[in-house]
Amino acid sequence: MKKHIFPAIKLTFILIVFFAVIYPFAVWAIAQVAPNEGKGEIITFKGRTYYSNIGQAFTNDHYFWSRPSAAGYNAAGSAGSNKGPSNPSYLAEVKGRIDTFLVHNPAITKAQIPADLITASASGLDPHFSVQAAQVQVKRIAKIRNIAEADLMTLIHEHTEKPLIGLFGPAKINVLKLNIALDQLSAK
């Protein structure tokens, strides 16, 4: 028994020291040399502070709407809904999002709504949406803000993040940055 217990206790102690002390310290040390000391990109606009890597709720018609959040945009409760695509309450929730979106965007059809505007991301905090999600909202925003649709399309193009090294992932747009740029465009 001593032959197995003492090595197991030693290994447990070594792993506790490594994973509870050394590894967290190494991650913290690497973060200190990262931009903004690993705290993410902080954006201050009109006296408010935002983190660009955490989704924000935008539901006002003057802005590009963000992707729905299953966590209510609460970073402490990041999670998906865990409801399957055939779950009746999930389907009712998605139908409600579609109906709401169509009421506020009467110039488009149900088929034109991108999935990322009616379904929540896995974390519930996705700060990005697709280029198509921005484009379907242009008519509403142009009309409300009295801005030319071409100017909004240029703004979308300027804020489109290309796939990683041109290969990995889709083109995407950070909704917070796009809406801040929209406010700055409107102020001109």
C-alpha cells in the first residue's frame, strides 16, 4: 500500500502547486505584457466605459441591433440556453425575435434575416455579428437617422474584420465599435 499511496500523495501535491500557483502566475505574467495588461480592449465613449470583447445589448432603432444573448449580456453568467432546435420554448423565443425584428424592419422579409440576429451565441456574450446582419438593418437606420444608405454601407465596410489570415472564420463586425462609429457619423 505504501508503494502506491506515497507516490500518489507526492503527485497530488506537485499538481496542486503547479496548477494552483505556477500556472496561474505564468498566465498573469504573460497578461502583463499583453495590450491593456490582459484586461481586453476598453473603449470609453461619452463618459461610459465598455469592453469591446463582451457583447452589449443594442435594441434601440437608432442603432445596429446586437446578437441576442442567452445570458442577458451578463459576463458573470456566460452560457448558452442549452435548448435544442426542436424545443418548443426555444422555437417560440426565436419566432418572437423574428416577429419583433420584422416589425422594426418592415422593408425586409423573414428569409432575409440572418440567423445571428435571431439566435443567441454559445457564450451569450458574442460581441460580433455577420456583415449580412448589419446590412439588413441599413434601411431602418438610414431612415431614422436621416443618413444616406451608401454612407452606412461604407461604415459597415470600414468596420468589417476579415477572417484570420484570410482563411479562418467568417468576416464579422464588432457591434459596439460599429454603433460608436455610427454615433460619430451622425454627429458630423
